[in-house]
Amino acid sequence: MVFPYHDEFYQSLCYDPRLMVQLMSEGFLPIATSRALLPKLHYQRSAIRPPLRQNIHISRSTRKKSGKFELTIDKDFDAVVKGCHAQHGISWLYPRIVAGFLAIHRQPDHKLDAMIFDSRGRQPTGELTPVRIHSVEVWSVQTGKIVAGELGYTVGNVYTSLTGFSSEDSAGTVQLAALGVLLEACGFQMWDLGMGLDYKTKLGAVDVPRDEFVRFVRGSRTGYSDVVLQMKEQEWKEGNGEEKKKDLDKKEPQLSSKGR
């Protein structure tokens, strides 16, 4: 069903959401061509290691600009997809993979369970791990319009950014900074950013070798069922040492794995 394709890429003609969450739970990052699902297992994964709060680099200017924006989680999946298409074109976000992500996102608690296999990858252990698909939105306080956002997913205490967009100056930078603080507050220990790029390095990401990354993901799959991406009140530490509290929960009530 899934076959080696080229270099870091594998290939499948199946877009079943159950296959997609299984791949994500094993450390693959699912992207696509116009014809096939193209799971990628990077030789080096750009990621921010634990503890996130210490390793995420947030400038004072970004903190100051954050007052112009509001952050929500799972408010408007379709708007984020449209924003990504508007900025990047189709890229790898083709209709069939979007439909797979959306099918997972529409499940209760935005999740499907993936099976956990033994160390040889041959026999199911009987344990399951939830894989959740999320949309992250940033809204202009002045206009009320969406100005940045991303799609991502979680496996245990690892959050992976898939793709995103920004249509207003500073909105994308504020989104990354606010999301990083939120991830730490929710209990996530690693932020996976996929392929290495300069802006990710500036944010605090380092290259994590494939074997180490896969071990971390597999080790995170059990014991972290209470780690869920949901809105919380965050604290921003200014350069003068004073703490400035910013309520990031003005547009959306708190989301969690319970009560939805």
C-alpha cells in the first residue's frame, strides 16, 4: 500500500484517513502530488526541542505587535486552506489530501486513532494513539479578517506544522510566536517544522536526525492522552522582565478532548 519512491519520499495511491494517521504516528510527514500521496521521512527534521519555552526565540518587537492580532484553534479550517492556496498555489495541498485531513478534522475531538506496532513493525500491540488534525488561525483585531494561519497535527506530545500562510505584515511571525507559547502551555515537548528553512532556524529550530526524531515520536505515542492543543491564557515576558498577560481566547471558547 505504501512503497519507497525516491530519496526521502514514499508513495501510495491510497488516501484513506486511517492510513494517513498511521503514517503520521510513525514519523512520516504526509504531502501529495496530483496523482499520489507522498509521505516524506526526512533525513534531518527541523524541530524545536524541549523545553519549548526556553528554545523558542521570540523578539520583543513581535511581542509588541501581538496586540494587533487574535489567535484561535480549529475556528475555520477551510479559510486556512484557502489562504495557503492563495499564497502558495496548490503546491502539495491537492484536493484529495485536503479531503483526508478534513475527514480527520471532522471527527469527534478532531482525531482518529492509529495502531501501535511492535518494535519490528509487524504485529499490533493492541494499543492506540490519537492523531489530531488542527487549523490555527490569526485574525486582525481591526478588521476581524483572517490574516494568517496553518494546518498541523499532533501525535502524543509532538506537534507538526504542515503548511501555513500570511497575508498581513507581521501576522505570520506573531502566529508562530503565539503558537509556540501555546504549545508549551498545553504540554507539548517537541515542535516539528518539517524541512529546514532559515526562518525556522531563527525561531529556534535545529536539525534532528531521522532516527532520533522517529524514536521521539514513537516514544510520545502513549502516556500523553491529556496533551491537547487548546486555547489558554498566555504570558508574554517582555525584555524588561515584566510579564504582560495576553488573552488569546477572545474568539473561541476553550477546546479540549472532552465535551466536544
